[in-house]
Amino acid sequence: MKKIVLMLLRNLSDEDRKFVIGKIGEYAEIYFQDDIEPYDKAVKEAEVALVSTARSEKTREILANAKNLKFIQSILAGVDNLPYNLLPKDIMISSNAGANAEEVAEFAIALTLAATKKIVLFDRWMRRGIWRNDTPQLIRDAIIMILGYGNIGREIAKRLRAFKPRKLIGVNRRGYKDEYIDDVIKPDKIRDVIGSVDILISTLPLTKETKDFIDKDILSRMKKNAVLVNVGRGRVIIEEDLYRHLEENQGFTAAIDVWWRYPSKKGEETYQETPLHKLDNIIMTPHMAGGWSGFRRKLLDYALDNVKRYLKGENVENIIRIEDYI
Amino acid sequence: MKKIVLMLLRNLSDEDRKFVIGKIGEYAEIYFQDDIEPYDKAVKEAEVALVSTARSEKTREILANAKNLKFIQSILAGVDNLPYNLLPKDIMISSNAGANAEEVAEFAIALTLAATKKIVLFDRWMRRGIWRNDTPQLIRDAIIMILGYGNIGREIAKRLRAFKPRKLIGVNRRGYKDEYIDDVIKPDKIRDVIGSVDILISTLPLTKETKDFIDKDILSRMKKNAVLVNVGRGRVIIEEDLYRHLEENQGFTAAIDVWWRYPSKKGEETYQETPLHKLDNIIMTPHMAGGWSGFRRKLLDYALDNVKRYLKGENVENIIRIEDYI
């Protein structure tokens, strides 16, 4: 008997539906969120669910009623938004880490270069007729630390390597190392080396361990003209500490794609708690590094590969440690 | 007898003077611009001059009186500003091409990524509380053309290669090709392939041949959402044509570091002839790609290596074709 898979994504196009069926139809009975109700029999019997942000009321109701779920596959790399309190305790959950690693890496490097070369600031001055010089930093001379050295970090390192930086240091708790990185350290060693770092790039997911990790202590140990890039999750940094640090250190630059506050509906005017948007030494982008619409098909493809592994009884990838999130 | 070398740079520090003497003192009698007058005997007898922009009145007077000059070494990669009318017809001139190729390449890639990811535009919106999505382009999927494939082009290609672009096409008239570029074409073939190009990066010097090369015909053949980066010389593009093209094609983005108008003195408010600064689809930086003060020592070092070759009777590099400039 085929296992039941719930596709908890809204507004899937006919083309996307066909794509899903083509990928896993052979192994699964597939139900799409827009066609089902929370109390349907299929929901109760479903073994697998593919989810996105799970922010909608309907998605949450469906998850609360899917009492026989054994495996949840996220279409996103970050799984911090899942409604863990509604899920069975022994459930297996996989993130979609790596699916858009190249996209995020390109964006992270775009932010890194925009910050080191002060592109945004120069542009702002030029529009006011001001020709002001400054001293852009060279990647070639920089010591770069990638916080959360995994799929995305590796793609960042591969590309930055071509700029011949002085040193590339990765940070992860597994001790994972490869040929693209000079050195990998554990998180508890960061404070020993952060003082020599010119560019700190965070790709960290939001977990109990990473929340508020970059605080005033870390920031105060950094070089006065260092660059901090965040393409992971906003709450890894303490907003108030970053704001104060930027205000007091005009030579320090932050380039931030992930935030503390997000618009609750499309088009809503949104600022952060602190007036970060008034500072000259921050570059702000609206969570564009990896999640935009043009990529959905690719994310879906990558996520369904893992669902297929589950359905075929093969080893599933990207299984998260639930205790990191609850 | 040692040959006389005129160092036509202003305000050289004691350290820089010592550096110059250390590099070529063994082979040359060195005179620094700040210490000499145009009618000095040393000027008349000098065989070699090292020059920068040669914009100052004193530099020009010295050059006009240096009737025995045989070799001029520029400290800049671009030699379009030299006073060719004051120089002997049979003089040999070398540019400093390659000296800051890595610096310019980093900056060119910073502009390329800022444009493809719309970093500057996102930042402008975010500061007004606007969370607007757009579709950033991927370098990975792009066909990239490097106009003027030489020292700088090679450093750009080396780095972009790590982003795995679909294709890297170089353009030069020598047919020079290396392992970093997929294809090299001659300038007269550009119109045949420009329609497929996603990103056009110009590193062209300003010569009789390159002046006004990028005109409305070239621009109109380009993709509507293409990106144009210029780190060579401003006048390679026709300003009016670029302005009109940007105004009529909001999806097209220009990222420009080199200009038509420059401030005539430090701190002077400067705009271009057309109101480019009012357009959303241009990124503007004040000629920062390769020339800032932190690099002078490196440029000097590179230029003096070539002067030393001349003094020792070795083969001199980077000899320009004077007929390209007069």
C-alpha cells in the first residue's frame, strides 16, 4: 500500500503539482493542502508531510490532526518556525539544508563585497553629488570566519577562495572540515580568535544554542573596522547589542539579510525595534538570500528527493536534532 | 654614468622617497618633482620620467622641457591623461597595467554582485520600511562578457569562475586567451553575441578606438534585464545613450565606477551631464576600483620594477601604442 504524503504548501501551480506527482507519485498517495480539510481521513492516516513555514492557521490545524505522522520534510533550510508543540514527540524532521546553498552563498558574498567596498555608502554620496574617498578593504588581505560551516558555508568558502583571502576559518560543532577551509574550530573557541577576524559571515540556523550568540561581548572583541554579514537567522544576533555597537563604531559595517521583525502581511511597512535603518554603517536587504519565488521549483525538487528516500526506505538526509528547537 | 630619472609625483613622503631610492638608486640619479624646477639642467638631460596623472601645471612644464626623455613610465594603468602634444614623437611609454589588477577585479565583482542582487536598491527600500521582493540574478546561470580581456579581465575571470557561470567570454584585439575564459572574441564580433550576454563588464582603457564604443546600438542589442559594469574609463560609454537606455529599461542595471565628469578640486559637488543620479537602476561609485591612496606604494613598486628593467637594458613591459591616444 502506498504511504500518504501531505503537501502542505499553498497555491501550488498545476505545473508544480505535476512535478510533485512525477517525482514521488510512484511511491505515495499525495494530498495537496488546498484540496483537503484538517479533519479528513487522509490527514489522520498520513505518514509524511512536506511543509514550508507552517505559519498558516490551516497548516497548523492539519499538523495538529495528523496523529500518525512519522516524517516531516521542510522545504526550507531553516526549521525554526515549525509548530513543535503540535507535533508527536518521536517524529523525524528533515530540513532542506543545502537546497539553495549556492544561491545563499552568492548573496552572502554580494553583501560581503558591498560592505568591504562600501558600495552602498558611495552610491548614497554620489547621488548627492559628493565624491568622497574611503578605504575599501581587500578580500585578498582578509581573515574571514564563516560561522556555521556546513552546506552554505562550503559554497561561500569555495567562491571566496578564488579571492585568495589570508585565511578562511570555519566554525561548527561537528568539526566538519574540507579542502575549501583553512581551519575549523568549535563554537566555544570563537572568543579566542575573533579579535583577528576582518569579516564574520553567519549562516547559523536559529536554535536554542545559537539564539543571541552574537552579543556585545563578541562584538566588542572584534576589530573596529570589521564586517559582519548575516544570512542565517536574525535572532542569532542580539539586536540592541548590534545597534549600539554600530552606533559607537562607525568603522564597523554590518550587512544583514535576516531580521528580528518581519512584516506580518505583504506590503506592510516594517522597521526593527531599534532605528538600524538610520545608520550609515549597515546594509539592509529583505531576506532575499535564498528564498524567493524563482527558486521554489529547485527547493521542491531537493526536498522531494529526500521524501523519496524515506518512501523507499533509504537513508534520509538532513535529520535535525529536535532538542535544538524546543 | 647613471641615467637621470625624474619622479614626477607630488608630495612623496620620506618613506616613499627612501623606497624609490632603494629600488632604483643603484642604476639612476633620481630627482623628485618637489625639489626641481622646469628649467633645471637635470630636467633637460633626463632620460626617464615616472608620471601619475600629469595634470599639474608644473608636471607639464617639466615634461615640455625634458627634451631628452626616451622613456615614460606611468604609475597608473590608464595613460589617456598624458600630455601627448608636449612629448617627443618617438618616445616610449609604458602603462602600469596589471599593478592593481586584483584590486580592480575585486571591485568589479563587488559592483557586479551588487547589481545582480539589487543590494543598493533593497537597502534604499528597507530604510523606508519597504519590504519589496525582486528576482536577483544568479552568477551561476549567467553569460558574462569581459570587455578588454587583459590583466584586470583575467583577475575578474579567475574569481567569477568559482561562481560557475554558464559562460565567460573575453574580448580583446590581440586574441589573448587563457584557461580562465571560455572564449575570446575580437571587438568587431561583439554585435553578434551581445544579445545573449547577461553581464557585460568593461575594463577598457580610453583610446581613440574605445571612445564611445558602448553606444545606443550596443545597448539596444542587450537583454532587457542585463547588467553593465564599468571599471575602465567613463568615455568608453556614450553618457546620453546610457541615460536614455536606463530610463527606458527599468530592468537594465548599470554599475559605474568611472565617469565623464570629475570634480575639478577636492570636495567639489559633482554631477554628470545627464541626471543619472536620479535613476534607481544605476549604482554609482567615485572611481574607487583601483586608485586609492592605500595602494600607492604597490603601484610605485610595480612601476619601478619596469623602470629598473629599462635602466638595466632589459625588456620593458606594458609598452603602449601611442597612435591609440593621439
